[in-house]
Amino acid sequence: MEKFGRSQPVTRVEDHRLVTGHGGYIDDIAPEKALHLHVFRSPVAHALIKELNLDAARELDGVHLVATAEDLHAFGITEGLSSSKVKNRDGSPSADPKHPILAEGKVVWVGQPVALIIAESVEIGKDAAELIEFDYEELPAQMALAKGDVDLHPEAPGNLAFDYLLGREEETKSAIAGAAHVVKAAVGDNRVMVVAMEPRGCMAEWNGDSIHLAFGGQGVWGPKNELARLMGLETDKVRVTHPDVGGGFGMKAKLYPEYVMAAYAARFLDRPVRWIADRTESMLSDNGARDLTHEVTMGFDADHKLLGYHVKTRCNMGAFNSNFGQFIQTFLFGRVLMGVYDCQNALLEVEGYYTNTTPTDAYRGAGRPEANYLLERMMDYAARALDVDGWALRRKNFIPVSAFPYKTVTDELYDVGDFNRLLDRVTDFADRPGFEDRRKEAESRGRLRGLGLCYYIESILGDPSETAKVEFNSDGTVNIYVGTQSNGQGHETVYAHFLSDQTGIPMDQIRVIQGDSALIAKGGGTGGSRSVTTQSNATLAVVSTMVEKFTVFLAEKMKVKPEDVSFDDESFRIKGSNAAPTMLDVAEMAQEAGREDLLIHEETAKLPGRSYPNGAHVAEVEVDPDTGKVEVIAYHVVDDFGNLINPLLAEGQVHGGVVQGIGQAIQENVEYDADGQLLTASFMDYSMPRAADVPYINFTTEPVPSTANPMGMKGCGEAGTVGSMAATANAVMDALSTRGVTQADMPFTPRRVWEMLSNAQGAR
């Protein structure tokens, strides 16, 4: 049996259903007679609640329920949302303030839920919200990543969420102190939103003493356990499902307060309840991402070999801990701290601060984009400071092929890699030798042209175990139940494709079933580029079991020894016979023989180790110095994803990720005013990349198959974003440096770029 798919570019089977209006998203599946949830949200960032008068709202025709935190408490919902925590550098626990479903005594960000309204329609719910009298004592908004004047939570003096250290402190400081060259820089990583194509939404309904919660998410098992805890239910009384999901990006992985509100109201009223956010509501209430500032010091020897890397980071945790925020901004950031470079002296110090903004969490890469962006920007700054070629500086410091498997300073074990090979490929792919001629031609038109490189590495994250179940149906079709969740990645195609490759079952007879805790006992969900690698590993395990059991069954039926039966990925071969039954043939035989035990097979498999996708991104930009407008002219990617099941889907994933990175680099930016009011709360103010903003993305692969799993895969879900931020930013910096700009941070909007050029001209 082959250990990986045949790498054929199969088009997505789900696309016809989705693009012709036959998808079943959360707002499509709610019962027509379901009541509507509307959330009354705080209009201010920081305040004590003095009075909340709901009488007029409750009396409005069409309103069924208006409730506050006190009502939830009376019902038995008293706990707050769970979150990840890390240990401080001294070993003490980090801050853990309660994150309530509805505000309790105070509000700490604009948009925090204060009261819930259940009405016959969305419009009536909004009208009722207008009748709520909300009296509050406003407090100063804490917006800086530093100790503020007023604490958001008594559990976090000075608003410090945690103080974290990772790496070799004394060795790193000593290496930098003795370095021949020391490079220092401050680097910012601006705050962005997820703005998924489909906003968040949910539907809740009760059947006796059991609840069914449906929402657009990234895995049903964590939210199932969380909802059971909050509602005081046994887990077997909770069913969580995901319909079609229009984008997740990490932001949709958690259980949000609105989902608990819907579950409570459905129980209280004994009616189904539905909720879907509008775009501004999403921008106010979805978990955000990035929002870090770094102070970095790098030490090099006289031959420009990297000796030490010291990062001091301050990050915005928002008003509360999110489900993954502390973990991502510390450990996951540090997991690829040194990237692809051979240096054992590295130190990461992180301070996380609570601010009066929406909670900050992971999406677009979970720590890997932040770490790679910072390191690759610093390699670019170092090359300029040392007056050396940035590509040559990277080559000098790459982990050599002979060093693999390579244990990093943060105890990651890179199994394989050939970074020079990929850099050679992208040098030709992006025509680097011809860049200076292109730059001169651009200058003749009054444009500044720049070329930027990012060599990234990431690791697949999450639970290394996954479960697969295969069920043979009486009509000749096959179901494969998976523990991951598609948010648009094409899982229905890739999982059916892989099972077909391994068994010979026609792909159009395979149905992929996901996102239902009643049908699938356990699973790790989707996130961290884990899905295809972990799920395919589980599929291999269940196929092996199927072959083993079918072999014994066939041997008994054909009256031969089991060793005389073999399987060649398409059909069984029986020694001394011309018979060649397929998997489906054997399943039919088993059904006729009453062997129901042979019609369902389930296995859980654990990856023996993590794999590490890596690659080189090269962006080429032009800047109009008169207006500051940046245009990405060309983009080239050479990735090492190991073996691929479906190159077409992998390329699509890269395209989407690259666009996200370009969007952050030149357009996207979340802005608040000094009082904590969100200034970018609609698409009129928050700029998203469109087709005209992005060039054709040239993509190819140079696979170095992983040894950490039997398929040789490495994952690819977030790789496009991980590489594109720094590649684009370095390209802009390369263009601006011709006019004397020495420091440049995202986002490179026209106003900011024009100001950078103007300031540089003034300095000259």
C-alpha cells in the first residue's frame, strides 16, 4: 500500500454546491419559527455599571425575553469562559480574570455584551435595545501596552496579564555582549481583524433535557465540553454541530458568549433561538489578532554568523484572556523563534497587557506569522546595517542539511530541511538577477521598486492524534467520518481523494461526514495546519484495519490461507485465482453473509512527531513617491510541503494566505481612539484586499518529504500568511531605502508611506 496520495490536482467537489447557492450555512439551517437573539452591547470601553433599566424593552410587543448577568446566575450559569494560561517567568500563575457571558458590574470594551434580547425578529430586537436605559460611570480607557492608571481587573495589577521567558538567558546575553556586530531595532506588528466571509452565528434548540447547538466553528468537541460545563450538563446531554462554515482562521474555534446566551434562552423559553452577527457587530466582538511591539537585539561575529537573538515583546491581550491568546503569544511564538537559522543562543521575553479592546486571539497562523515576520524583518535590517546582501546573510546562517535532525533552542526537533535548495529555486523563479534592470526601468517612470524575501518555517499544531471511521452502506456508497472541520479548505475533496487512493473506492461514492459530536466520538478540530496530516494518518490506520479484516474474511470465504490474499490499493488478489474483488465487492459479500462487524471500521492514530513546512516568498513592489501608494507587482513562492495529496488545493491555500499577508502589510489596520472607540468598524474604514490589489501568485514546490509521519506530509494551511507579511514588508522597505528611509512598519498605507518618505527627505 502506498503511504501517500498520488498527488493529482483534483478540483473541489464541494464547490458546485457552494457557489450555486446550495450551501447550508448557519443562517440557512435554523428553523423558520426560531426566535432571534439580539445583544445589547456596551457603548463605552471602560465603565462601572450604575443602573440597567430593562422595563420598557421587556414590554415591547414581540419581545419574549430580556436578561442580564443576574438572570443567568439565577438560572445557574455563573462560570466564565475558559482560556489558556501560561506560567510567569518566576513560575507563578498568570492572571486569570473571569470572562463573564454578560457584563458583571462593569464593562471593559466597546461591544461587550451587557444584556440579551429574544424577539420575534431582528428588527424588534434592535428596537428593544433602543429602549434599554444604561447608566454608567465612565473610567479612563487603558489602550497602551504598558502599566495603566486604572486596572481592568483586580487579578491583574498594572494590567499585566503575564511576564514570560523562553530560551537561554545568560548564554544569549553573553553571546551578544561579545559579538563583533550588534544590530538593534524596534519592530511593530499591527492589529488586524479576521473578517471571515461568513460572520459568526449560532442556533440552539432543546429536546427534553438535551441541547443541540449549531454554529460556524472549527471543531465541535472543545465547545461541547465548554457548553456542558457552563450549563451544568453532562456531556452526553450536549450535541454540537457545524454546518458549512464560511471561513474560520482560528477566530471561530472557541465558544463565544452569544452561543451560551442562545442556549440559555432556548431552554428558558422552550423555543429554538438563532443569532447571526452583522459586520459591524463582528468587528466589535470577534477576537482580534497580532498587535505586538518588539525590541530586538542581534549579535553577529566578524564573519556575519549569528551568535545571539534577544526579543523583548509587549502584546495586547485585549480585555480578557482568550481561549488560546496567552499560549500563542508566548510558547507558540517561541516554537519557531530562530526560524531556519543555526543559532542556539536565543531569548524571548514577553509581557502581555490587558487593554480596553476586544480579546486578542489567534488566527492567520497562531504565533508562526508573528515569529517569522519579526525574524525575517530583523535579518533584512541586519543585512542593511552590516552592508551585506540579505540573501547571502541568510545562506550563511541556514541550518545545514548535514545538521538534520536538528534540535532548536526551544526544543523543537526539525526532522528534515534543505533551505539552500529552495532559495536557489526561488532565485531563478523570481528572476532576482534581472531585478536591478526592472528597478531602473521603474525609476525612469518616477517609481520606487523593491524586492523582498522571507524564508519562513512553521510547525503543525494541536493534538497529534486524530480519528477516522469508515462505514460501508447498503447502496454501495461509503461514509468517512473525520475529526477535523472544513472552513473552506476543501476537506470534502481531499479526504475522499485520499481514501480513494488508498482503497480504490471511486471518489464519487465516498461521502465525508464532519462536524457532529453525536456521530463522531472525538476529534481535534481544524487549526494550526494540522488537518490533512493528522486526518490522513488516521485514514491510513483505518484502511490498514479494513485490509486486515477483509483479508481474513476473504481467505475464509475462498478457502485459502490469509497469506495468500493481498491488496494492491485497488483490489484484492487471491493466489491461484483470477478473482480480484474490490473493497466494495468484499463489503457487499460481508453484508450478504450477515457480517455487520465488517461494515464499520474505526481507528485513532497519533503522529510520531511534528512536521515543519517551510519555504521562500519573494515580493516585488512599486511605490509612487508622490502619493505613497504601494502596488505589489509580482509574487513568487517556492514551498516545501513534503508530499502532497492534491497540489491544486495546496496552491489555493497558499494563494489565500498570501493575500491575507499582503492585506495586513499594505492595507489592513485596526484603529481605536484614546477612549477605546473602534474607528474601523465597517468596510468603509477597514480596508480589505481585493483582486485588483494582488498580482498573479506564482507557486511551485520543492518537496523534502517529512520523516515524522508515514505520508511524508508537512501541512500547508497557514504557510501563505506566515511568509507573505515579511516578504511584502521587506520589499516596501527595499523600495523606500533608496530615498533614505531606515525604519518602516506595517501597514504601508499611502498616508504612512508618504509620511515616511517626507520625513526621510526632511532628515536629509
